[in-house]
Amino acid sequence: MKTKKSFTFNKLYLFAFLIPAVIMLVIFAIREIYPFGDRSFLHIDMYHQYFPFLVEFYHKLKNGESLFYSWNTGIGSNFLALYVYYLASPTNWLAIFCPEGHLMEFITYMVVIKTGLCGTTFAVYLKKHFHTDTWAILFFSTFYALSGYMAAYSWNVMWLDCIVLAPIIILALEKLVEQGDGRLYCMMLALSILSNYYLSIMICIFLVLYFIVLLAGRNSHNQDISRPLAVPIPARLQNYYVKAIIRFGVYSLLAGGIAAILLLPEVAALKFTEFSDINFPKTVKSYFSVIDMLARHCFNVTVETGLDHWPNIYCGVAAFLLLPLYIMQKKIPIREKAPKLILLAFILISYSTNVLNFIWHGLNYPDSLPARQSFLYIFLLLAMCFEAFLHIREHSGNEIMGLFLGVLAFILLCEKLITDDSFTGACFLFTGIFLICYAGLIHGYRLHQNASQILAILTFALVIAESGANMYLTSVSTVSRSTYLANYDSYQTLTKRTMEEEDGDFFRFEKFARRTQNDAMLIGFPSASYFSSTSNALVKDFYEKYGMKSSRVYYCYDGATPITAALLANRYMLYTIDRGYDTLFSLADTEGKLYLYRNNYSLPLGFMISSDMVSSSDMATITAHHNALTGAAYDSLQPQSSDDSLEELFSSADDVEENMHEDDTVSYVDQLNPIERQNYLVNTLGIQEDVFLPVTVEQDGGRATVDVETSAHLYAYTSNTKIDNIKLRYGSEDKTFKTIKKKYILDLGYHEAGSYLTLTSENGEDLNLVVYSVDEDVLGKFTDKLSQQTMTVDSYNETHMNGHITVTTPGELVLSIPYEPGWTLLVDGKEAAIDLFEDTMISTYLTEGEHTIALSYYPEGFNAGILITVISLVIFAGLWILIQKQNRK
């Protein structure tokens, strides 16, 4: 009998996995996702981030490279921080067994597997919690796996482990409270934190609240069944609640301690991002009404993944019937029912309240993808609905009929009142149809016990139809697989061949037409673009002040000029079109449909800036020039000595780190537009001419024209952030510049004398454009001056950079490597102080003579994390042994 029962349970879990997984496979086949066609399930961040990150991780595993740092993450970044934030799921390590050409399928079909596992773990919870093996469990496990949350975020592979683990963690918490055994709870919570610490923050908040619910719902007459504490000192404690709180606190802290090996380095890294500055809301605001939120339980509601705060909480329209039945059920004690209902209502209200929303999301507002804790609301709601279902036969026909009519009236009211675009008439119509079907099945189940098997089959069919149709209609967007991977092999071949020809030197590439901001990781080369929540805020600030596009979560090469390209050691550009007419570049190589152009004005990774580059008389001339150029708005510019001017370019790394998020005083240089700022930098380094020369622009509101008088490369800039897009037309060609609010420089391209350019604001806003041409003679003087004393790269790997330099004039060695905690700099074998060029790039003062330079990177917080993890594991093992001894007594 035991064997047969075990087999039955295994079949239950198997079907809980197969039903949602097969539904997802069918949808994939209909959507023609590879191998069923040429489509791919790369959607939103899965397209732009997760897949390129996985490819970079794959290359590191295959090549035996360090996970601490990567030169391919933007201009170089802490890869461990990226791993912890995006890639920490243990299943990602299985990618090493997958051919590189099918990594896209690995990440895609892992979604199918984890969707199925969501069904399995929820089935485990229902079976263990309610001590039943009824096949009705499958109805609810399917809705958990194919909920509105999964419809909105199933592509978000970095969260899926936590959604899979949540039911097991909550079941283990119940075991801790009821049986006094917290071992499973500690292990599962630690695994969740290690898999994705961010979503685990929400799980931890829920666990604290649910722990209170469990204590509040406990029968006060049964306090004596709790086992004694494993630790001898407080073993004589008799109060159940005190012992439960101690266990909960100890095992929760141990779970966090076990995960410290990844948590502490991540915390240290996040201090250098735009998300470490906490601005708690000063006023309480509400986004929308409760009715608006409840209506999102309807069928086929458009999922929200943008900046609005709508929760994705659909989990079957039967919840409209079952939750009221749960409330009405008299056999469920009030002491259990009320705390759960309060918790459910609290989470619901959190969606529309800014302060609670801020807390749930780790003391930050999310950049799109709202209400990320909704899977916990869905879990709690479905568990309550399942309990109501177990008592379904105890309700009278009149109760169910009255409830059904009330719910139907609510749906009609929603159809009348709600005007949000997420809803259509079909949403309410089909919600009503499904409600009628469920009400009919409930009625039949009550009256015809002998027909339970037939009714179960009909319910299965209805659940599969509803959940599958909702997932199909609201989820699984696709892109062209072949388009995404176009020229992939050619890019890899061309960049690898170029790096081999450069014989170990370090430099960067950039793609003219990027598919994502993380193409460098997708292909495998150092670049200057990066999209990640772990991106270095110093780099973002550098890009912003020099007119390159950036935000809280990305920085990219858009807006680069020959000056910024030189500072970033950008040596090559990858094009899919012939750019032979542009004198800034020279054709270096081709591969397939690709062209590789060399930047004619690039700089090496390391170069010297010395005080003798400019004299005090030069600075007086430069200052007068900029005062005349910028007018009265900048009359605060005062003549400076050469030493003072150069000192403004450098700062101490320690000072920058201590004042990371403090508001800096705006200087006169900060008031210059980014093109003029680059001219000022050139002037500061002793070149009195400007690289960028103003070009006459005829402007009329939202339209501007440029009559090109001299062949040159042109750049433009506007500070009007109300402009959406600007369209450039020249000859038969046109180009659109988007998101002008990012205040980046517009690369108008190279144009021959006599060309006529038209620029138009697409929303009619005044352009207020300034246009400049590049004086390549002056540009050559700039790069030649900085190329007089340069560092030769002898060797480098993921965490080390070694080189040597001959210094003829003392000054600052500037390295095109962004600073972040963890870098150590050795000059001639001795540790040297790290300065920063423009508060971003690593630099250090060098005296005259021959010098060796050695840089090494080791993530801050990693050693402390290892120590805490080891201590926590030892304590956990000790508790395990003590509990085993108690069990044997």
C-alpha cells in the first residue's frame, strides 16, 4: 500500500509539472519558436541583457576565466556583481553542456522547465499543507504556474528560481512553526537568496508577515507540542511563541549568512551604482482604486511591464467565487482566516501605495516591471481558494447562487467603470462565460458525487483552456531568431582575428549599429556600451558630462566623438555598410558583410598628462576665449594657472568613493554644453585651437537647416529635453535620433561641401540646435600630444593588467579603466595611490624614468562573505547534529 501511495503522489507531481510545461510548449509551437520555426522567445530584458550575459558567462566557463571581472561588460566592470544580480541560478551552470549555437534554446526552454516546476512545487505545498492527494490540486498548481505574473514575467529567467522555491520555503516555514524544525527552511531560503537576492528580498518580507500570520492563527491550547530548542542554554524556555521567534530569527539569519559569499560583494558593488542612494517617499500617494486592482483578476487582461504600477495578479477567474467561499466557510477558524485575509489585503493595497511599493522593492522604485512581489499574493490567494474548494460541498445551493450573481454583478460594474486600456469588452465577456462554467461545475460537484470523475475531467479541460488561452493571448512575444543572430559568426571571426593581429595590446571595438547595448558580451570583445543595473555610476556620470547617452541602468557609445573615442581607447568600429568616405576612419579589414574601420585618432590604454603641457599664459588665453564664446552666462570663468587647471581633471579615488552620491557644486565647466566641454579639455591640455568649430544653422522652431561649406564630420547638440525624436535628412538619406531627453551629442556624419541637411523635431518642439564641424588638424595635435608618453601593455587577463612606460616628463598616467572598489595598483612593485581622471578613470602620478605598472582586481567584500558563509555553515551543521541527537532520544 505504501508503494502504491508513493507512486500516486509521484504521478500527481509529474502531472503538476507536465500540464503547464506542455501548455507552454504548445504555445511555443504555435508562435513558431525554434525548432518549430525561426522565432525566438527573447523578450524585453531577456533580449537585451539575459542572453548576452549568459553568453559571456558561457565563454568564461568554457575558457576557464575568472568570474570576478570582465573587459567585455562596457568599458570593464565587476562581473561577479552582474553574476549575482542576473545569472546566479544554479541551472545556468548547465549551459556549459550546451553547444554555443543553441544557447538561445537553452535559455528559452529553461523557461518551459521552470514553468512546469512552479506547478510541481505548488502541488507539493498543497498536498503537504492540507494532507490530501486529491487530483484537484492540479487545477490550482496550473494556475500558479500560468498566472498573470508568469504571463508578464516568464521571460525574466533570473526570477523564476524564486517563484519555483517560494511554495517550498513557505511550507518549510510552517514546519518550523508547527514542528520546531527549521533545517529545510534555512536551506531553501539560502538557495533562494543565492539564486536571486533581489526577489528574495520580497520573499523575506512576506515570510516575516506570514510568520506573524502563523503565530496569530495558532491554537493557544496546543503550545506544548513544540519541540525543545536544539541549543542547550535556552532549552528550558517553555513559551511556544518565544521559541518560535528564536527559531525563525536564527534560521533566517543563518540562511542570509550562508548566502553571504555572494551577498556581501553585491552590496559593495551596488554602492557604486545609481541604485544605492535611497530616497524614501516623503508623502503617501495612491496610484489606483481597489476595484481597478481586483478587476485585474479577469481573463485576458493585458499584462503590465512598463512604468505604470499595475499588478499582474490573474490566477483563474474561479478565484472570484472561491475567495468569498473561503470567507463564508465556518469550519475555517476565524483566528486562521482573518490574519490571512488581512495579509492578502495588505499586499493588494501595497500595489497602489507608493510607500509600501517602495519598501517591497528593496527601498527603490522599479524601472518598469511593476509589482514584482505579486507571485506571493497569487500563492496566498490560490492556497486560500484551494481550502475553500475542499469545503465546497458544505455550502448550500442558495449560497452559491447568490454568490455567483454577486460576482457577476461586480464584473458588470467593472465593465462599466473601468476605462484602462488593459481591459476590453472581451475580457469581461469571457470572464463571465468562465464564471458561468465554473459555477455550473461547482453546482454539479455538490449534487452529483457519483459523477465526480466526469466533472473532474470537465474541470481539467476548462482549467487548461482558460490558463492556456490567457497565457497565449497575453504572453510569449517573439523576435526573429535569424535576425538577432545575423552576422554573429562574422563578428566573432573579425574581432578575434583583429585582436590576434594586435599582438596582445588592449583596445576597444564598437558596433555602429548595435542590436543591444550588450553586443560586446554577445560576441566577445571589449567595448564602450553596457546595459545593467550593476553598471558603474562613475562611468554613467562621465558619459553624461561628455555628451554620451546614459541612464540609471545603461551607458552607450551613442554621442561619442573623436575626443571621447580616444579617451575610451576605442580603436576600431564595426559597420555593415561601407564608410570609406569618412576621413575619421580607415578600412582595416572585412569579413562577410562586415567592414572593420580603424579610428585614425585613437589613443592607447594608458597615456601621460603632465603639467608642462600648458603654460599659465596659455590658460589666460583659453579662459578669455571661452568667456568670449559662451558670453555673460559664463562670465565666472577666471584665468587659472596651468597646475590649477590640470588639478581639476584629477581627484583622489578615496574622496570620490566617500562622496559617491553627494550633490557636487556646479562649476563653470559643468555649464558648458558637452561639445564645448571637449573643446575646453583640448585647450586645457595646451592646444589653443578648438577641435569642434561652430557651423551656421538656420532655425525656425522645430526645423533647422545646415548648408555645409567645408567637407567635414558634423556633430550637433540640443539641451531641449522636451523633444522626442529628431529626423535628419540629407540627399536621399534620412536618420532618426531617438530619446533626445538623454541629452547626448548627435552624430550627423561626414558631409561633403555643398551638402544640404535638414533636421526636424518630430513633435514640433523648438530645436535650439548648435552644430559643429571637426577640425582634423587640431584633432591630430590633441592625439599626438597625448601619445608622446604612453604605456605599453605587456599582458592582461580578466583580473590583471601589466605594462611598462618610459616617463620623460612627470605627471599623471591615465588608464582607460573605470575605477571601482577592488582595484589595486602597483608601480615598480609597490602599491601606489589611485587617482581618478575626471572622477572616473584610474590614474596615478609617475616620476621621470622607467616604470612597471601592475593592476589587479579582487571584488570588495568577497573574503568577508566567504568567512561568514563558512561560519554559518558550521553553525548550521552543529544545529543539525544537535537536532539529530534530540530525535534519537
